[in-house]
Amino acid sequence: MRRGSGVLGPTAALITLLTMLTACEPYPDPFPTRHPVLLPEPAPPSARWIVDLVATLNLPPGCPKPTLPTLTVLDTDGESRAVAFWPVDNLDICYAVINDAGRSPTTIWLDAVTDLFSRTPMPTDTTAGLDSYAFTAYPGQVDDITVSGDPDALVGPVRHRTLDLGAGQLATFAAYHYRIPPTGRPLSFSLCTPDGTCRDAH
């Protein structure tokens, strides 16, 4: 589709606009309108420390502070380490990676859900010797996700939770816990689903 510049009369401009709109096929958006996402149950009271910690931090613009009714905890030691997320709405998601509360920075991200579907999980920290998490998402319900590669650096299995985003749309959010080697050498991980599909995971 070729675009040009110039000044058109009202009728000609309308015809041109309609032609341009119908000539281009829009990219299909699985979540076309924004609406709130209600979780089936709140996070447990033991997750209050995550809510309280995040409330003291500067969050990305557009990312609300989480509450127990909006928070989903994928993994935690109950005191100083956790990966958790909370939906802004059916299109955007916020998530927090807490590596060592009180000593290491807590990372807060805001992402479009559909971006997480296709993007390689970004390491939240690259400090040698530090524990960290990688966070990602899949369209639909995925009941089993495995992580492989560099077994000495893997701390635990993939934790995941499927949310109903409304209008029949499901998304599965997942994270895995790993430890960066003291030498800081690069790591290689793959996430695989039951249908045999794998993606780079670090």
C-alpha cells in the first residue's frame, strides 16, 4: 500500500480513507477490547509481604499496585524470593521478580500479553551467582511446560497458571527459577510444551 501527502477535499479524503482502510488487512488481535480480569480466587494471606513490598516501589507507568485479589504467585520461598503477576486488564500484565528482598533490587515489568506469547523470556538479572526467574506466556491453556538445558543452573521446575481473560480467551503464564553461575557464563534453556513445541527460554 502506497501512501502519499497532499490536501484533499472532504469527499475525496473520505473516499481515499475508506480505500486505504479496506485495502489493508489488519493484524488479528485476539483481545480486541479492554476489560478487567477477575481472578477466581485471591492470593493467600501469606503473599501479603509481596503486595506490601511492591507498594513501596516505583512501578512502570500504567501498572497498578497489586492487591491480594489481583495477585497470582507462581513461586516463592515465603519470605524474600518470589515471582508473581497481576493483570492490568485482558491486554496487559504486570509481573514482579523478587530475588532477595531487602538486599537485591526487585524488578517490575509491564508487558502486553500477546508480546509475551512470542518473545524469548528476558532474564531479569544477570548478576553472577544470583538466583533469578524468567517469565513468559502462552496462548490458551497449557497443562505441562518443561525446561531443559544447563541442569546445574536450574533450581526448580516451571511453575504456571492459566487465566481466563474473558470472551473465551485463555492465557497461560509461566516462570522458572535458575541460578546464574558464579563465573557469569551465558546460560542456555529451552521451554517445551506437550505438543513438542519448544522455544528459547533465556
